[in-house]
Amino acid sequence: MSKQRNLNPQKPKGSGDSQTTLISPIAGQVILTLISAFAILILLKLPRHQENWWSRVSKYYEEIPQQKKNMGEEQRMQSRHGGNYMIPKIIAQNLKPDDIFLLPPKEYVQKNEQNPNNWSNPYVFYYMNSEVKTCAFTNETLRPQATKALIYDKKGGIQLVELKNDSIRNQIITLYQAK
């Protein structure tokens, strides 16, 4: 019978059972960031993304310096955002500080505007005019606190309506929900 030797490798002192990592966490984050940046650059070099880059993003690099020379900030906002900027601005000018504006649903705006915009989206409205207190139409708990709402007239204009009582509020809600 032959003797078998038990060959166990010896662990260095102080190593315990913990595993050692080859890369520190910070170095790993830096490497991951570099790989991500490289992947984004490769994607931008693809023809489909090149076309999108040149048609959408790069035009602003050409337009903005020219606009800064020839236009004020207000004109640039109007030019760049159109109704998404102008409608919230008009509404804000006609509200008192304690008013709460009931945002109409997107479907109502699309039905009544020739060129529907996203201004009725609570996020867009807040971005364009954060000083106005708003209530999204879908928020049924805050809806009774709204004091003003917007309606379209037959000529395509907009009017701010004061929600003085529940009767007027219910009429506006019914109008907003009409298909």
C-alpha cells in the first residue's frame, strides 16, 4: 500500500477566508465609465445615429450662438418651445398667487388645438412655469381645490374660467372628459 500525502496549500498569514479582489471599487467604476463612453462613441458613429445627431442635436450648436446675438431670452424661448412655453406663460400672467390651475387632460388639448402641444403634461407645464400651482386632471383628490381652469372657445382661443363652485367645476370636468 502506498502512502498518500495530503497536499494542502498554505494560506498566507492574515488572509483569513476573505477573497481578495483584483480591482479596487473606484478603479472598477472608472473602467466601467470608460467602457460606457467608448460604447456611446461607437453608437454615434453608426450611420443611423449620425443622421439623427446631425438632424436634431448638432443644429442647436449652430443656432444657439446666432440666436444669442440676435434675440433676447424671451424670444429664444418662444422660438424654441412655441406653445409649450407661451400657453403656460399666458396662464401664469392671469393667475393670482393663491390660485391653483387645473391642467386639462391631453386628449382635450389635442381635440381643440390645430397644433397640439405637450404643455398640458404636468411635467412640461412645471418646467415651463414652475411658479404656478397646478393640479393634474387625473389627481381626483386635489381637483376640488382647483380655482382656475382653461377652456377653448369656438374661435380657437383660450379662456381662463374661475371655478367658483362645484357646479362650474363639474361642468369643466364633464367638458374635459367629453369625447
